[in-house]
Amino acid sequence: MSKPIRTSRRTWVAVWALLCGAGMAATAGLNAASTPDQRPERPVSPECADYIADIERQLAEAKQQGTDDGVLAFSRSKVGADDCSDEIRDHFGGDR
């Protein structure tokens, strides 16, 4: 029977470091390749676009007056109006 090959600790450490580096590079490559694509923007109805513009105007006024405390409350009770809740959530980053 032949004797097993003896390798030094330095060789084992070098092999271990090389494998770790290769694994980290592969992980970084896979993470970069799997970034989700941005959702395509859906068209917004003119009524919702006006409503979003009105909200932005109110936010800008509050910021200028120094009353911008990060809370915005509003209501809308118009009969037959479009439901703009999804558009507002998408516009102001409700997906966070």
C-alpha cells in the first residue's frame, strides 16, 4: 500500500482561502443576476393624476410652512370617482 500524501498546513489554508473566495464571487454574481426588474408603470387615469398632483401640492405647502410632520391625512367622498388608492400607493412608495 502506498503512503497517503502529506500536505502542509500552508497548502490547506491556501486551498481553503481560494475556495472561500470563489464561493463569495459566485454568490455575488448570483445576487447581481437575480435583481428583480422594475415593474412597468401602469397608465394612470387623468383624475388620479390630478389627485396625486394635488397631494404633492399639499405636501409642498406643508413643507414650506414648516408644518411637515410626516403625517398626511385626507379624504375624498366623490360619487363615481375613480379608486386611486393603488396609484397613490405606487406613486408614494407604498411597496416599501
